[in-house]
Amino acid sequence: MQHQGKPMISEGIPWGAVQVPPDGQPIVLLNDRQTIGGYPQLGALTPLALARLAQYLPGAVVRLRPVVQEVAHREQVEYLRRFGSR
């Protein structure tokens, strides 16, 4: 996948943002991310998805699915209810 549109305006980069550079391989940005700019953004991972992603080994295949905020919140609450805030 390559961005073929007009140049993008710089915007803030949230923790967990998913950017797509020209090579088409998505990048998930964490604590060491830049504050603005970068490549086109597809969205951002939820805190629970970021916690899971952090456990993967380099080179692992990762599949992302879109989720609306209400569902993400419900999944987070259910996870914390079951496993606590460790």
C-alpha cells in the first residue's frame, strides 16, 4: 500500500498511532515517537492492543481490526475486570 494523495498536513501523533511509510509496512509508534508529522496515519491502537503487541517477538505476524471507541472501552473494562490492573 502506498500513499498517492496530496502531501499531508502535520498533525499530532498519539501513543499507539499506526503510520504507513512509502514501503507500505505499517509502523506502530510508542513512547519514543515524534510529536507531529510523519507518514499517513491509519488510526491508533487501543491501550489493550498495545499491551498485547508489546509481548510479540520481532518478525511476528500481526493482524489489526477496526474497532469503535465504545467497543474498545468495553473490551478494556472486561479485561481489567477479569485480570486486574497488574
